Amino acid sequence: MIVSPAFSGKRYAVLGLARSGLTSVRTLLASGARVTAWDNREEAREAVAALDNPLADLADPLSIDLAGFDGVVVSPGVPLNRHPIAGHAAAAGVPVIGDIELFAQARASLPPHKVVAITGTNGKSTTTALVDHICRSAARPVRMGGNIGLPVLGQDPLPAGGVYVLELSSYQIDLTYGLQADIAALINISPDHLDRYDGFPGYVASKARLFQMQRADQHAVFGCGDAETLRIAGETEAARLDGHVHVVDPSALHGQPDWPSLQGPHNLQNAAIAVEIARLLGLTESQWRPALATFKGLPHRMERVAEHRGVLFVNDSKATNPASTAPALAAYPRIHWILGGLPKGDDLDECAPHFGNVVAAYTIGEAGHRFAQLLQPVMPVTRSELLCDAVRQAMDAARPGDVIMLSPACASFDQFRDFEARGDAFRQVVEALIEADEESAA
């Protein structure tokens, strides 16, 4: 756990006691701060009561006078544009912050280190995990946190020379003010989470704040695939020292066929950004290139689940919008595409340039009927409705060299708890059908 004198004698309210919230409570208490904590779930409140610390008490921050508090720490899931805590804290002149801001304030008491902060609409988890893997492969002390893995405050501090690699969502950036990442990266921007912002421009502005927190002598890395990312790169360059803004050209990075977990143009961009970050950390090509080949990828992100009778099964359940599915369709030449779920829009226009790679589509979930209507004029479509039926039907049709891919272009909440549950179900169905096929052939 990270403990810092920066919090000693101060007073904080913590709203939301899931992983990052409870970790914030523990860090603040261990650092000598007084904490008022709250969660609507009784079991979460019991976890704080079990700490049995005289500096901790339980009360809803909305029901108390926040005057004199040093901050209200909220979960990134709290919608600041609608939740009353934002106005209540502002009336008392108290900042609303997140655990990443606490980490930023604690940095001065940590051994000398670097912070890499990575954001983007799509690809940030893979890129963050890849930077972590490259550092580990090069024997560089590293911790991964933020929107991925364990909360950064709950991990042991790194020794001198270590690297903290943080994946940051726009929600986390909204709650952060002083991070000053040594290297910040923006992979891409496309419309997402618009219920939390004043339209797309508000979402873009949230991403841009990551770079506005940096100093002029710190490095900024950008993808080159969309106009908004390039616009932020240009604005950032105007405020930086020469040579500190890096727009990455993925085509300059060669060797992708040898990286099994980094297929597709989107993963080429992720890899190119990770390599640029590694270079800025002082790592050499002899250190980062072998790591690209040994990277195993993340579950539910272009995950190679199995291969059977020459057919590859790929779980890309994390692709919850057409923009994230589009590059997956570009990754292979003959795809049996399973798509659908709870739609985030009414079209598949961003996927259309890659329809030529699709042998057949299998639609499921709430969006199934609409997607079938869109795709029937350009490819064979089976209205499967259920994931298990779609996998079976695709297996019946696939031939050696084909790929059966779950890349839904939709949220999962019509049929599954989350995208992880959907991806797990895909894996289980694939394994069961392969096992049944092998038994029948024996």
C-alpha cells in the first residue's frame, strides 16, 4: 500500500466503497487522515467498520457539512453531471477528486519514478498491459493500475527507477488535477460515454485535460487515426518544448505477423504507441521487440480462444461499439462474425470498409434484427438470437483457414452482466462444442 505524509492530519470524505474507494480509505487512514466514508451497500460500509480505526466514521457526505474537508473522493462511476455530490462539495469549496489524484499528491514522498498515463476510447487496456509487459521483460520495476488491474494506491511502492503505468478513463481524468505524467498517451477518440458530457466536444475536452496537466518538458504521445486526436496533438505541441510531442505512425513498425496477440490495424497502432513509450523510458529495440512476440494479450480483446479443424476462434467481447469492432474485422481475411447485443447506435457504418473480410454474419441480442437488416444486402446473415446458437451455426459453416469471431459492436447488458461474462460464455460454448465434436469423431 502507498502511504504518504501528504495526507496526515487532513480530512476527506469517500463516496463509493468498491475497490478503488475502499483502497483510498485504507491509504488515507494509514497516512494519518480522518475519513468519513459511505456507500449505499451495507456490506461495503461493514468493510470500513471492520477496519476499527478511530479516524474513520460512516456518514453520507450529502448529509453532512463538508466545510473544512480537504477533498471528496468519489468512484469514477459517479456521474458528476447528475449526482448532487458535485454541487454539495462545490458549495463548501471542497474539490471532488478520485484515487488517481490521491496518487498524484502522494508522488512527492515516493522514491524517484516515472508515471506513464494512457487514455483513448479504444485500445487503452491493451496498450497499458503491453507497456507493463515490455517493462517487465526488460527487468524494469513496474506497477500497472488505474482503470486496469489493482488500484494503484493498494500496491507496494516501487523502488527508485520504477515505472507506474496507468490506464485512465475520461471519468478518472475528470477527477484528477495534478498528475503531471512523465509520458502521457492518447490512442484515439470516437464518440462514447456521451451521457456524461455536453456532447462529443465535452468528451474530447476531458481527454485533452490529461495533457494540460503536464509540464512543457514532459512527453506526449498520440495516435494518428482520427482528427480529434491529431487536433489535441497540435494544441499540445504549441505548449511543449521541441521534440516532446510524438505522433506515432504505425506503418513504421514492422513485424506484426510474428506477434500473435497483436493482430489487426488497431493492435498495430497500440503496439506502435507502446514502443514509443518504451523508447522514451530509455528501453532499446533489443528489449522491446522480443516482448511484442511474447505478449499474451488481455481476455476479451482479440483473444485467441481455441483452434479446431483449422478454424481459429477469437473472443473480442470488449468491442462494445462499431468503432472498436471495425479494426477487428480488418485483422483476418475470412471471418464468421458474431455481433449484436444492446446497441449504442443505429448503424454499422464504421465497420463497412471491412465487410469484404466477412464470410457470414450471425446476429444476436436486442440489436440482432436491426443489424440483420443492415447486413443482408451485402453478406449472408443468420439471425441466431442466442450466442450459443451463433457459435454452433458458425462452426457448421466454417472451413479450414476461417476465423469465428465474437466482436459484438454492442454493449452486453441485454443478455449478459457485462462484456466479461459475454466473453466467458463464448469461450465456454466454444470449448463445449469442440469437445462434443471430438467425441463424435472418436
